[in-house]
Amino acid sequence: MEIKILGSGCSRCKALEINVKKACEELNLDAGITEERDMAEIISYNVMGLPALVVDEKVISAGKVLSVAEIRDLLSK
């Protein structure tokens, strides 16, 4: 599983990244987690708000910081 955090590196982006790592740890997922800060790349995902969460090249959330529980639910589907 490949997970990307789309954003500028702001505090909201960092909070989402921390929550994603916690959720993956709780689910025992071996996921590659990367940050994407290149605006041209971010625009290619057609997101209207940052931070955004992308799992296996599919945008699953944009414009908000998901909680660990919300991320865990999304990743376990």
C-alpha cells in the first residue's frame, strides 16, 4: 500500500501524517508513506483543499485533518 500526504508541509499536513502513521501502526500495515509538496503534482490529483490523503493513487480525503480512527476505518476497507 502506498500512501501520500499532499500539502505544503504546514502544521495541518504534519498532523495528518502523524495520524496516518499511527493508524498504520494500529492496523499493522506495512505502507509506504510519502509527502508530496510539488504543486504541479498536487494539482494533477484535482484536489480543492489541502492537506489531502491519497491511497494507492486514489484521493480518499481532501481539505481536512482526519483523526486516527477515521483513517483506520478508511484503510481497513
